[in-house]
Amino acid sequence: MRKLRDVLRLRHAAGLSIRDISRSTKLSVGGIQKLLSRAEGLQLSWPLPTDLDDTRLAQLFYPGADPGSRTRHQVPDWPAVHQELKRPHVTKRLLWEEYTQHYPNRCYSYSQFCDRYRHWRGQQRRTLRQSHQAGEKCFVDYSGSTVPVMDAETGEVRQAQLFVAVLGASNYTFAEATWTQSLPDWLGSHSRALAFFGGCPALIVPDNLRSGVSAACRYDPDLNPSYQQWAEHYQVAVLPARPYKPRDKAKAEVAVLVVQRWILARLRHHRLFSLHEVNRCIAGLLEDLNNRPFKQLPGSRRSAFETLDKPALKSLPRQPYRYIAIKPVTVHIDYHVQYQTHYYSVPHQYVGERLDLHAGETLVELYYRQQRIATHPRWDRPGFTTNPAHMPARHRAQHQWSPERLLRWARDIGPDVDNWVSRQLERRAHPEQAYRVPGPVEPQQTLPRQPPQWRLSPRQPGRTGPA
């Protein structure tokens, strides 16, 4: 950096000699003499004009030189280099060789080329520091690291998943272990996290996990119906992070890292034999984590939670959410829909329609355009559950016939009919085979056959035939 201002200030304001200025600025005596001679020719004195910045001052002393250039090397076009590297099979080595062919005497070495490109790319990154309001956001995610759980009988080791939730304003953290990342465990962990916080935030920010987001999208993600139902139960909004944008949920990423370091790392020497034991250990270490003082801020996560987030959280609903599986189904031609291994009936006029099946712990409900049209007790065994009111009139009439009804009908008519119907039902391998047996027919008297009478046709003489 040229020390033009220092030379002029020390000469005119401080009144130092050229040798004293040389010792102070580390410039040569000859160079200082040339600068002072040039300043005298330009009629410059101290203080300099306020509108004369360093760039213009350098241009006055060195009109033919670029004031921003410190080297004889040609600076590559870094934006063009960055765009070229996005092309398939293009490497920095190839771009550097092309650069050296264009500027053979003014090119950087390959190591300098890579280092300066790395420095330029780092300057292009911009990070928006997010400010989180109290009680506004809760970030949720699963840890990439799992917890080993050993079966005490077989010795088999099974990996448990680690769920982490953190509030944005206070960093108050919740963690628990579940066997899977499936939808029931995902929603159950959400409910237990809100119970741990003692209230509901305004917004839940998850990752694009398949259990929560059916179709990921940058602008309008499609939530799983059960996840949406959970959000409606707790009166919260769900805003998934953008795909491949971890900074949208930076709080969750940091919380996962903290939980891995202060909880999982401490459990590495422990042998755990059940999920309940794992969560009991996590709960104790989680208490220590939330009470641990901040390094650069006053207080701890718990004190910040008590001050910021807790007063701003909404109250929890009276009943916790109970998981309901929601599945789209199509009504078969037999006016039944299938869930797992059991079939449930719906009104027959909905044959071929698309319905939403809600399967709870004890009930199965079927909805058509948000209107409930059928309810059945839930069964886990194979079979059929049919409501007679859902059947067409003809099917209902056919369905009402049974051996018991036939016997009651026969007894009402008389003992002879009762005996005959009983014999017909017993003679058949299946009762329904006797439903179409014709009744008894009384024998008729057979009359002797009369011989045909022959007569002569008046219109065709000579031809005979029966009269």
C-alpha cells in the first residue's frame, strides 16, 4: 500500500526530515524525495482536500498505473470460471491450462489459481442472520447418529432413532429415542415434544422427511394428511424447510450436533437393553444440557426458556393427539373397501368413488368429500364387516334368507311343510343348495291317448292329414 498520505502528513504537519520519514514509513530516502517533488509540482499541501480519496490521490501521482493493481499477473474472469465448472467433465486444471494459453507470461501458477478462486467463491456467499421471536418457531429433525439397543435374550443389537426438537428463541431442547422414523413415531415424538415444552408454538419447521411431507417443493410442499391433522389438532402451522437448504433449519442442525456431543457421546460406554431405558438416560442428560450455562450469553437454555418462550407459547389442547392413519381407498363393486386384511362396507351408491379412510385405534371411519358416510369397529383379523343398511334392496332381501328363517316360515304354515323343509335342508351338503328346490307336486290322472282323426282336405283333394 502506498503511504502517500503519511509522507505528506509527516512532512508538512509534523515537520520531520526526510530520513525521519524514511524510518517511520519504511520507505527509501530517494522514493520520499520523488514523492515530495511530485506533490510540489501538483501543488499539494497538508491537509488534503476532503473530496480527494486514496484512489484519486494515487492517480495524481501515478496517472499511467492501475491503483488497484498490485501484481503483473492477469486476474482470471472468476464468474466465467465459476460457470464453466458447472459444465460436465470441466475441471479447474483444464480451465487453468486454457488460462495459461491466453496469458502465457502473466498467468498464476495452478496452486495460486485454485487458491484465489476459492477465496473469490467464499466472498460470494451471503448468510442472512435469522431473528426468532419468542414462542414462534420450533425446529424438528432426526439425528443421523443412532443409539444401539441390545436384546438381553438374543444379544442382537438394534439401532434406535434420535428425535430432536428445539425452540428458536431460547434454544430449549427436547430429545427422545424411537425405533423408527415412520409416521406414528414421527407424530408421537411431536406430541411428546410439545408436552415437554408445556405449550404450542406458532410454527413447526421440519425437514422434508417422507413421513411428514408427501411431496417436497420449494414453494408449496404437500404435507402428509395425518401430519396435517396433527397440526390442526394442536392449532399450529407447518412450514417445511426448502429441499437441500439446511440453513432454513439451522437451529435444528445445531441442536442435533449439541445432542450428539452432550448426550450420545456420554452414552457410548453404556450398554442399554430397552427403549425405555434409553429414554430414561436421555431425559437425565437432557436436564443437564438445558441447565448448562451459555458460553457467550448470560444464563442457560432453561432460563432463556422461562423468560422468552414459555410465556409466549399457546396452551395445549385438553386431550393429546391420537394417531389416525389416513389412506385413500376406492370402493369395490361389492361396496366394500379394504384396510389391511379386513373389508368394511359403505353405502352402495358410492361404488367406484374415491374415499378417505381414517383408521384409529378402535374405529374405522370413511369420508367422502369431507363428509363421514360410514363408521365401523376396527378389526385386525381377516374378514368382512357389512352394515345391512349399506346394501341394495335386492341384496338385502337375498341376504335376509337363512335356514332359520325358512324353518320359522315352514312352522307357521303347518307341520307337514315343516317336515318337508327340514328334510330338504338335511339332504343337501349346504343349506343354500335347498333354497331353489321345487315344492311337492300332486300326481295327475293320465287319460288314454285318442287316435288321430283323419279327414280329407277340401282344398287339396287326394292329400290326407290329421284334422
